[in-house]
Amino acid sequence: MSENGFTSAFLWQETLAMRSRKDAHQSQRERLRASYLALRDNAAVLLSENARSLPDFTVHDITHVDALWETAGLICGDQVVLNPAEAYVLGCAFVLHDAAMGATAYQMSVPEALGQQRWRDLVSVAYFHQEGCWPDQEQLDAPPAEITEACQATAIRETHAEQAGRLVDQPWRSSTGNEIFLLQDVQLREAYGPLIGDLAASHWWPVDKLADQFRRPKGSLTWQPAEWTIEPLKLACILRLADATQVDSRRAPTFLFSLRKPQGIAREHWRFQEHISRPRLDGDRITYTSLRPFSPRDATAWWLALDYLRGTDQELKKVDALLHDLGRNRLAARAVAGVSSPERFAELFPVSDWRPIDATVKVSDVPALVETLGGEQLYGNEPEVAVRELIQNAQDAILARRALDPDFTDGRIDVRLTENDDSWYLEICDNGVGMDEETLVRGLLDFGTSGWSSTHIRSRLPGLASGGFQPKGRFGIGFFSVFLLGDQVELITRRYDASVADARRLTFESAARRPLLTPLPARGHAAPGTTLRVALKTNPYDIQGLLYKTSDDRLGQLIRRLVLENSVSIRIWEPEATNETETIFPFTLASGAPDEVFDRLYPSLTDSWRVGQEKQRLQLRDAFVERATELLDESGQRIGLATLWTDLNYQGQGDFRGIVPVNGFLADQTFAFAGYLAGRPSRASRDKAGLIANQDQVRRWLHAQEQRLRDIGHFSESVQLELAGTLHNAFNFLPEDTAFAMTAQGLIRPADVGSWAMQRNEVFMASGPGVAVRTRPPQVYHYLSGQTVQLPGDWVVLSQRSAYPPLATVFPDVLNRDTEYEFARNHSTLTWEKLWWRLSGGLYGRFIHALCEAWACTIEELLSPVEQRHWSDYRHLSDGTSDPVWGYLLQRPTKSN
């Protein structure tokens, strides 16, 4: 609206405007009008500061306040009438409701105003979303500038309503030290101030809260007419709806958009509001229309407009339902026109050169979705995954309680496997932070929420970040893994600081049916924390049962296999146990001694029927201690302890594969090493993982491993052949003394290639499946018969032992390819350039390059003739084997004089 244009609004004219004819309440009306105008003038300065803190936000200055008089009249229509006192209080709430959308309104820094606990929680969540990990205390104290800026904007947006409620009584100091109040009339401030503040704050509350806070009317002041009573609920409803519906081009001026240049989602908000004309009331529907069509470039803004106005439609309907249910006068505006479908919306918001098709994911049956995604489809058919997820959730709950209650030290997890009436049950119990009813509904049961990283959970448990809480599980998503184990689930929980009466019981008959949430029966008793009990759908000893992958059918072996490090003691109750329990005490991989780490990764078998293998295990532990080196992150923190010495794969009958844990829990196993290298999950089930270390960190570990094996005399020819591909991929280099291929004369190393090649005019580089290198002992064998063969004098067979994941993922074959030939990757046929691009990054490329150096020729001179022969080179072994061996016949070019 134009300057003071609000005075022409119907609502203003009917309540606070000057009367042309005799006015029986002129003085009372004038006092309210003058007070409001003075408040408006003072607040206009404060509102103009909002853009400094939130420059990407659409307009939240005095023009927005003025426009609310118009939209409020639209909302009320002829259905609801206000008296001057109500209009005054509502107008003051208009002024203040967004006045705290800038840092200036706080009279201190935003972190100080928010409080250290809430600020740290906010920074913690923002850091997690940006960096993918939780911050330590140093990072919380001094977060990166972009995180601080983003958190300040979030803090202002989340607390502006709360702060707005305080502004009516908040003084500012003038240059001479005098107090300045936004609302200057002392009597009006003292009489109406608390209500104005509550109303200003209420636009951010849930609708259901309005009835509890504003149910009773307020009488008139003694100097006012008796009929000037105030209905706070009516005013709260008008304010929230006027604010929600005041969206049009006045909130996003075109020239201001060009000056501020908002980015990301803020840009789309500006773009769609820039299109919108002034709304009108048609029947009980508010109708918005677009001033011009939306082009394909503004398709995102179009969809945002639809989503925003659908939200407004929901607000209108919720308020109307509230007023109807309470028997109050309903407002005139009760819905938004055209938002039921994209097609109808396009009639009001036309598009140009594209068609809106609502292809968003729709979930019409949430229980069915949970049944589909909460078990095998999300986690795979591995019941042990559920045990891992649930223990991780239990540990996080205890760590959260420790963060909130420093005096709490008795954290424990109990895991029980029991049989009752031919049914098997798994029970996991913790004495952690527990859950209240709202956390159960909005955290645990809201499938797909971000759990501990959600602002809702952090707001329910303020102080988690200050207490150093860094969760490792995924809370709600992790919980739904329980349906891998069975459909009948019972969960009993009580928040650690709540009474016994606040305990709740949640039961599932199946994932496809809605759960039942009830108070705990009076006879029941729930200690603080959470107990989860699931009826197993498969006997734990059957195929695909819970204990199927254990060697001795014991729950303890399963949990030790899954839990590689823990911050909380875990007590395990086997089915036959009464008072006897097995306890896994807290342990940290990052600080454990090498022998302790080995014992944790590959536990002792002395309590099982495989006791005879313990001697072998202890010998391997000694070998591991001698050979393992640390993988360190940039801060020098251990994130791995492992050895490349592959002999461990050939000794003993146990499973000594390398382990990739995620947050201390088993996620993946590999033959690439023995020991552990910390990882991050590569899919939802977290049974496949990549390393958290970057390439440089892994290279440093590989270099240390090579040196360690050399120093202790275990860098044997067999080990060289097995590790040549891994070392070359990592460093794009191979030490001159490292064997990587076999010839008739024996092993060949980079230092040998030149002299060996100079004695020949052609070399047959076998590459097909006919022959291969066996490493223990080093020899060449026929691939199909398995028989050792003698190579002809000009043959070479390279070791084809490649790295196993996750090292192969860190250093893929393509990493070191010759970038000058990358153009050839798109050749539609196999050209010599394309072959070289494929081979150049590995040992074949290293050998060919060495040949070129020895024969003083180019890559083209070696490979182009092979292409001209249509890649048909093959030879027969001299022992008379009839099967051809395919490869590449590389011939020394003849140099003309």
C-alpha cells in the first residue's frame, strides 16, 4: 500500500478512522489512533532494519504491516466485526509480529539472545547438514562463517515471534540515556501490552494452542465504552490469517529484487510473489491470480507458489474448524481457490511453453510404505542389521542422557534372546534419555525424518550439543529396521526427567497396520529409558535366522561381531541364561593398542567349540601387531589400524577379513587388508561402506605399509605381485624393485623392463584368460587346467591381482589414465587411442610405456599395428597346448636411415 494507504482500508475506516459526523467516542478513539500511529512510526525504523539481517527474505517492513489492514478486512468480510479497542490491539500486533525479523530487535547478539544451549544445538545441526559429521567442541565454539551466518538467519526466523512478544515492554536508550518504548502511552502499554505481545507471538504457534491461550474475553478499560470488550481468540485468528494471506507483488518489488539478487529458494519466493496480484474474496474463497504467465525458467517458482498457497489454504481451514468447533463466529475467508490440483491452479497462474504435471512422490498408504521400505527393501535380507541399528539407537539414547545430565554415569544396554510358548523374542533395553509422546510421534514414527539432526528433536532436548552429544545412529529410520526381525513389536519408553505416569507403550501388530499408542497400564512400571521387544518371525537357529552367521549359535558372538567399539556397557543374556550374563565393556578403536584392536575385531574363540583355533588366532595377532600401521586423519586422529599383508587370508580357519566399521559398528568386510579402516555408509542398509579417509590419507597409510613390510622382511615376491596393482593405482608409480609380471626368465620389475626389452624385437603381452600369474609361489599357470606352464622367451604375463573394495573405490583404474587420450573414450569402435586410454592407468599401461622408452618409439607405433590386425593377436604355448592365448603382439618399429 502507498504511504498511509492503510487508513483507507475498510477495517481501519470502521474502527479507528476519524468520523465526519458527530462521534460520541471521539476522544477515546483519538487516543487509540494516536497511540497506534506513534507506534507505527517508531516501529517503521526497526522494521527497516530487518533487511540487514535477512536480505534474501521478501519484504518484512512497514509496508507489509500496512497491507495487513487490507487482508484482515478480506479475512473478516461481513461475518466478523471489530470494535476500536480490538482494532487497536490487533493493529499493534500487526506492527510487532515481524518486528524481530532482524538482529537489531534483540539488543544483543543473536546467539546471546538465543542462549548458549539453543545456539550450540542450532550450530550442531547446521554443521551436520553441511559437513556430514557432528562438530567437536572447538568447532562449536568457532563454526565457519557461512554456518554462523546461516544459523543466525535460522535463529531469527525461529525466534522472531517469541522476541516479538517482548518488544512491547522492551526499552531502548536514547543518546541522552532516556528510555524509548515502541508503545509510548504508558497506560495502554501496561493494560494491553501483555496481550499485544502474546498475539504478536501467536502467529507462529500451532492453531490448536490458540484456544487454550485466548479462550476468555477481556473487558474494556474504565475510560472506554463498556461494549469495547476484546475477544483475543478472534484477534489471534485474524492476525495469523492476515499474515498468511498477505502475499503478492508488494512483498517482492521487482527493482528491489534486482538490487538484492536473492539466491536459492529465496529467489524462487521472490519470483512467485512478484507475479501475484492483489487477492480478492469470492464467496468463502480467497482468490489469487498471476499478473503474467510463468515461463519454463520460473517453473520452480510456480510450484513453490502452489505449495505456499496450499499451506495458506490449510491455515484457513484449520482456523475455520477451530472457530466452528468452539461455536464462535466464523471468518468470511475459509479456503484458497484453485489449489486442489495443478490444472486448476494453472487457470489462475497461467504458464507459458510448459505444462505443470504433478509428478511428486505421493504416499497414500503410509503403513504400506513402512512395510515395504522398513524391512528387507531398505536394509536387505540381513536380520543382524536390525540388531546393529537398534543397539546403536540405544547407545545414542544413553549418550544423549549423559549430555543432558552430567551426573548420570550408569548407562547400560541389555540384550536378551528368550523363548516363550514356541515363540522367540529379542529384547533391547536401555536406560537412556527416553521419549515423550511428541517425540514418539514426530521423531520415531515419522518415517524418513532426520532424527537426531532435526530441529524438532533438538528443541525437545535442548543442550545436547553443549553436552558434547554426537549421535551415531539414525533414530527413526534405524528403528524401522526392527521389521526385518518380526511384525509384532512392543516399545515402552519413559523420558528420563518425566514421571512414571508419562510412560508410553507403542505396539505394532504388523508394519502394514497403524500402531497403537497408549499410556502404560497402571500395574506396569517403566524405568527411565526405552525397552523394545520383537517377536522373531524366524527361529534364530534356522536358515536366515538371527544367529545363522554365527559359528556357535550364541547371541554374544553376533553382538561382538557387530559392535566393534562402544561407549556403553552391553550386557548379553543368552536364551539359557538365568543370572549369568556376558558383558561387552566400553572400547574405542581409535585409542586401543594393536593387540586389543585385533581382539576386538577378531574375538577369542576359547568359549566355543572352535577352541582349537585359538592358538592360530594368537599367532595371527602377533603378526598383525608387527605389521599393522595407523591410518590418520588430518588432525592426527587414528581412523584405521590395518595391514596389507595378505598372508592373513591364507592362514587359519577363522574370518580375518578387513573390517570397515561405520561409527564403530560393522558395515562391510573386505580382503583388501586385515584390521579396520573407518568408513561411511554407501547405501541405506549400511552393509556397504566407503572409507572416510581421503586419497592422500590412504596414500600415507599405504606408503607406511610398504615400508613396514620391507623393514620386517615380509615384502616378498609373492606380496609384491599381489600388491603391485594396488600400489600403482594409488601412486601412479611402482618402485623399481617391485615385481609385477612373469616372463620365461622369471619375475620382472620396472627396473628390468628396459634391458629385457632391448634383447627382443617383439613382445607378446598375454591378456586373455588362457594364462595367469599365481602368486604363491610365483608362477604362470594355464587358467583352465590349472597346470603350471613354461612361457616362450618373448612372452610376458602381468599380475592381474587388482585391489579389492574399498581401496579399489578410493583408487579406481581410471584415476591415472592418460588425459591426452580422453577424447577417445567416445570412439564408437575400438581404436588404438581408445585402447591406450583404457590401459594407460594400470600396470599394462606402465609396461607399454616402458617398452616405448626402451625401443624409442611412440604409443601409436606399438598399438596402431595391433588395431590394423583387428585385435586378433594370439599365440600358442610351446608345450603343445592347443588352446590359443589371446593378447597383444607388440613389435619394435623398424627405423629407416
